[in-house]
Amino acid sequence: MSTNTTIAVIDGVVRLRTGLAGHDLKDPALDERYLTFDSAWTNAFRLLKGGVVAGGSLSTQSFSYPANPVPGTRTVRRIPVTGATVKTPALAWATAGSGTVNWHPAGRLLSLPPDTVSYQKAYRTCAVNLATDEIKVSPSFSTRDYAYLVFQTDATATEATGPNGGRIGVHPLYGMGVFISRPGFDHLTCSLDDMMLTTSRNMVQIRETGMATPTQWTGGGARSPADTVYGGPFNESATIRYGVRITLSRSYPDYPPVIAYRMDTGYIDSLPSIFWVSANEIIIGNLLSDDAVRYAILGVDPAYTPAADTGRIKRIRFFNGALDITKHNVNWEAAAEADFLFRSNRQTPRFTGFNAFPVSFPTGVYSLPSAAPAGAGPSFSFFLVNDTAGLWWCGCGYTDMQNVVGSGGTYNSYWRGAVINRSQYRWYKDTSITWNPLGWIGSMNVSDF
């Protein structure tokens, strides 16, 4: 995908814009789906903290839920994140190195054994609770690492607008680099927290998006009704789940984190696991139905820690209309795909709209605060919802009271929210509960290239 880059006065404001080649980036009315970054955007995702931490190093906390609303228990791992609040959305995954999973394709006789598929890296999407100065994640693993991203962007309100600015060169406070402040802040005096693009901070972008559906068998008989995947490193070995194998349009040898959620059918789901079979093939499994799955390949290394360069390093490249910025101490001439903080051929996510849940929200289908751009698939939207234990649950595309396990060993959930298409989501609340969850939903600007 070729792109172009411009620095120009647009609507009276100097803006850095990157987008798809063949489109006039100086046009103030340019459809946003053709842009990958715009320095005038409000609510562009900024990282508060990202990291990879060993599960065994984290403290645990258990919650017991009474019969009303949800009888059951849940244990979380607590990841310290200074500055986190119930309004800082987050993503988290348990991770594992190489291994194997069992794959049973649709239509194969159930009496026949599954295929053994090797994978290079695995991610288990975690249930996330937002809290003051920490996030709480589950399932609880003592032998797995957790990768996490906490966004400084407020998921409940539009940020301030106004002029901003930036420079490529020497900054009076931060030295050599790229420094683009968010709207309403002066790039010469603001903190790095208020930079929407800088060589001094890690950055989240999206490299590829798509949808996939498990292959289904409709011929009857004692055959697998759909593609299934089971086994692996996340305590799912005894449970058969649906899965889907996806060949990606590009290769990602760094095996980055993946956002994935199952399209809603109105009932409880389990959060997906993602297995990198190769640099351009993934399996998404641990699904409770054979419905379509939405996914996004992220362009971020959660473990990256910015630092000062130790010498004169070529980190910024303008070439054939594209803008690329590498990690510290990485010369762009020798950089691999995983060595870039920012690339103009990746999408920079932001929140384009917000809706609140009224406390009496009944079960039903509702409009997203902003529909996915024309030509895009279903929205990547964050749900932030509270419960009776004082926890705020956060999920992208889908959320409910995950990992609350009742006496029968099954998940219990008396409310849930899920995206169902590019403009709508479903909200479900059991009529037997005596309290009213409230929260927010924020929609992202992600298109499908």
C-alpha cells in the first residue's frame, strides 16, 4: 500500500497528514478512511504504558459474586500502571512461546484424529478491569507472561480542540527528534504525555484488519460441524472450541499482538486465543460459535521502552511520499518491520465518537456513536462497563463479566455488549438483576485497506 505525506496549512492550521496515495491530503473535506494520521485529530490513541510482565511476579486478587447478580468467583492478576483510571481503556493478553494445537477441520469424521499444527507464538485475550493505578486481568496464570497496552486517551469524552504544532529537529526540552503535540497544546512547552507523535514515546498503530468465518459442514453425519481448535498453552486442552485459519495479506515476523472478537449472536462468549502459525498465517480459536470473527494486526511492541539514542542515528525517513520513524538506536537503513514506531502505511487509531449507557439500558440493538467508515467492516469499539463489585470492565468489540465461574464450572454473565455490524451493537441485560450497569462505548476510526 503506497502512501503520501504532507505538511500544509489546512483550515488555517499547520497539519502533518499521511494517507493513501492518489488522494489530496490538503483537502480539508477528505474522507477520513483515506488518512492514516492527522495531527489535528482529537482523541488519537496515546500510550500511557505498555509492557510485558511475568504472571508469577504479579499479585493476585479474588472476587466472590453473590447469587444476585452472578454467583461465582474470579481471580485476577494485578498489573501496576501509574496514572491508570477507569477511563483509560486497555488491552491485555497472556502470551506463550512456540508449541502445538489440535486442528479438526469441518467435515472430517469425528472418529478421525485432529491435525497437529505448530505455532510460533500464542496470545490469549484477557478480560480487563480498569482501576486506579492498575489494571486487573484474567485468566490468572502464574507461568505465562502478560503483554498489555493502556491508553492515555479518555474513552468517555472528546478532547479539547485548538491549534497545536510540531517540529522535526531539535526540541528545546527533549533534544533531537519528531515532536507533534495534540490539539490545544503547545509542542514547545507540553509534556511528552501530550505529544500525539514523538520519537520519545512508544506508539500504537494498526497494520491490517479483516474478517473471517470458520468453515462449516452442512452435510450431516458424524462429522465435525465446523473448524475446531483445541489444546494449547491456556488451559483449554479439554474444551473443544471453534476456530478459523487466516492467511494475512502481509508477513509479520515479529508476531505482534492481535485484537480479535467474535461477532455477536446474543449469548455469552469466551475471549479468543490467537496462534501465529507463521509470519502470514494465524489461527483464532477458543470461540463458542462458528460466527464471523473480526481482527486487527497491531503495529506495536508492548515491551519497547524508549530511550535516548547513543549516537547519531537515522531514525526519520521521507521516501517516495512515505514517512517512517524507527525505534531508538535503530538506523532506518537496517530496520526490520518490527523496528518502526510509526509508518504512514499503518493506521493510527483514534476515538471518533462516544455514547453513554443510561443506567436503565434495556436489552436491544443500538447505534454505535459513529459508524465504521464506508467500505470498512464492523467497528472496533471499546466498551467500559461497571459491576456490583466496583469493577470497570473493558473490552474491544465485546465485553461481559468474563471468568466469573459458577459452581457448575460455567461462565456467568448477566450483562454484555458486542458489536454486530459497522453501525450497531447489541446490549443485553438479564431482567432478573436488581442493579443497572452503566458505562461508555467509544468507536474507533479503523478502515479496511
